[in-house]
Amino acid sequence: MKVLVVGGGGREHALAWKLAQSPKVQQVYVAPGNGGTAMDPELVNVPITDIAELRRWAAAEKIVVTVVGPEGPLAAGIVDEFRAHNMRIFGPTRAAAQLESSKAFSKAFMKRHGIPTAAYDTFSDVGAAHAYVDRMGAPIVVKADGLAAGKGVVVAMSLAEAHEAIDFMLLDNALGVSHNAGVDGLAVPRVVIEEFLQGEEASFIVMCDGKHVAAMATSQDHKRLLNGDAGPNTGGMGAYSPAPVVTAEVHARAMREIILPTIRGMEKDGIPFTGFLYAGLMIDAGGHPRTLEFNCRMGDPETQPIMMRLKTDLLDVMLAATAGQLDNIELEWDRRPALGVVMAAAGYPHAPRKGDVITGLPKDADDVMVFHAGTVEKDGAILSAGGRVLCVTALADSVKQAQQHAYDAARSIHFDGMQYRHDIGFRAIKPTGRAE
Ligand code: AMP
Ligand code: GLY
């Protein structure tokens, strides 16, 4: 069987790598892929990003199932397009993808269905937004309503920061957020302003077929650029699985209070959710999980350690998930933890530099994989081509050992200006957390 993975990041490299391990898979294609998927003899890159063109290509190639990595094509309706031509694809429709693509939609959805989240209000009027912030006080969180590649959230510790964020997002639209059309059909800039929540974050990711749910292994990522979770927010500088903060009790609560009501709520609202559903949780000291955000896809870099731990044949899982039969699937996980360290380009996250030559890549192994993200292959060499360049991921008997193995591999790799954190996993390895 031929399968297609849509996307070109580390998440897609990991999904494609896992799919290629299925004995039933004849070929895995990745569109558009990256330097790592280009070099992998098991994978073939397809240089198509236009959705209709990709659907025609997939039909001509007799692709059995398509798996979508990033939110962009989902929000643009790739699932609707493939399904309209009776092609199997795993992901949410454009309408269901609003859980991620519109903060205003997802907050209103959570309120309507009683799903625990921060108290909030939505604004398109600048004056009203400023007045609200003055009334509520700091710290407070300002979020652009629209896809902003992880840059649309300002956690304001002072009122001045909150006011600045409102002007930045509403007046200038300096983020270039593609704002969603409101109920009146007008695409006006909007922000969600919400209560600041305290606790520890975790990524709670499940697969849904519209009705049934299968939970992925738990994970946590590090969103900040610098050691100690300091510095600017990024797409994620590293991740590990499992997440110790998600105890069996927190897991049960997240399923009962967040995931299942979301799936039932979407069904009730007439937009059943299919695909990966990622709830970003804030878990307070009492083990009470609340939803910070929904993503309608897997996390990047969470996917990389999660895929290294998955023992079940991913093709079987995808076939069941696209047939409404996830209840027949038992996901099996390697008991060993996995941990991935992201190596980012000079200037990331604000202005990543491209074109640096990457050397010293270790040979892939079952327990240490270098998943590529922003890379391209050129004349047999691998060059950086994006902000997050590589995710060095290791599987070992403990988080500490996985951390050591990942950093050992990372140390052999070089490209000019590379930056990576030295403490990925520290919340799961107390007390010192450092591997080097
Ligand atoms: P989001 O894209 O909504 O997940 O926000 C990005 C990051 O901002 C999250 O991972 C949190 O670290 C932080 N954040 C978002 N909302 C809140 C909140 N209500 N309280 C505290 N931190 C938040
Ligand atoms: N690692 C966070 C995300 O994928 O959104």
C-alpha cells in the first residue's frame, strides 16, 4: 500500500518514519518533505503543496491513506477536498479545524460545553479591550484570533505589556495573523483576552475517528528558547514522553472533563472531529487540568518522542481511524521514555538564518533518530532551511539516559550558529536536570 504524509517538518519525518516500518506499506511519500525525508531510502518526497494538485496526484498514485501533519492545510480544507473525491485522509475538516484556527471559536465552544478553561472575553474594539485589561489587572493573557505560527500569544505580566499587545495585534496586525471571518462574515482582527493560569503544562494528544478516542502516550514540550524555560516562546525546543505530571488520575480527569466532552460537543454541534486532537493542558497543584488551547494536529516536537515509543503498526491505526473503527485498536507503547532535543538555526525564532551546512549527522538507529525539520538536500549535502532544523531523539531506560543519549548524538552535529537547550526534560529529572 502507498501512503502519503502531508507536511515538511520534524513531526512529518517521524510519522513517515513510523509508517514506513509497517510491513504492509510499499511506499511512503512526503509532500513536500525535507532534507531528512529526501535522504531516507524508505521515503520519497513529492514537491507539491497545492491542495487540489496534491489530491489529483494522490488519486493517480492510488494512495490508500493520507495523514496530515500541520494545521495550515487542515485549516485550508485539505480533508474536505480529499473526502469530496472519496479519498481516505486522517485529519479534521476545515470546520472542525477551527478548534485551533480560531481562538474565539474554541473558547466559545468550551464555554458552551462546560469544558474547563481560563475565563475570557473576545474583542475587536481596541478601546473595549484596553478597558477590560484595566478592569481585570495583570498578569493577563492576550491571544490573536487566527493562525499565527505560535507567535500570537502574549502572557503579559504587567498592564503595560497587555496594552502594548492589544495595540500590536488589533491596531497594527503586526503579526500578520490571517484573521477569521466573524459571524457577520467580516474578517476583522480579534483578540481573546483571558485569565492567567498557573501550574504545569502538558500536551494531551488523542486520535479521534468522529466517535471513538484513542489516547497517545503523554508528553511535554519546552516552548521557551532558553534553558530554564526562559526567553521567547518558540514552536517547541524539545519534548519527552511520558509526562510525569500526567498521573493516572490527571489522565482520567483530562479524558472525562476535556477530551470526551469535546468529541461529544463537536458531534452535537454537527461538526464531528476526526484526526489528532491536542489539548494543551495547564495542571494546577491539585491535579486539576484546564485547557489552554486546542490544536487539531499532533504536536511538533512531541510527535518525535511519541513515535519512537509507538509499537503498534501505524498503518493499521490510520486505516482503522479513517474507517470509524478506532475502538478496534489498542495502542501499544514502549515502556521506555523517549526525549527529543531541537537544534535550531541562528536567529530563531525571530529571524532564522538559512543555508548553513550541517555535518556530523549520526547514523540512524532504533534508539537514536535524528528527525529533520528545516533542512534541504542539495547535491548530497544537507543545509539548514528553517527555524527548527533537527530534532535529535533517543529512547532509553530512563528519561535521564534518554537525555544523555540525545545530547551525545547532538554533540556530534554541527552547523554554524546552531542553538539548542541543554536541559530538555528537566521537569522529569529532578533535581539537577542537566545532562551536560
Ligand atoms: P497557546 O498557543 O494558547 O497554547 O499559548 C502559548 C503558551 O502561552 C502556552 O503554552 C502557555 O505557556 C502560555 N499561555 C497561554 N494561555 C495561558 C493562560 N491562560 N495562562 C498562562 N499561560 C498561558
Ligand atoms: N509543540 C507545540 C505544538 O506543536 O503546538
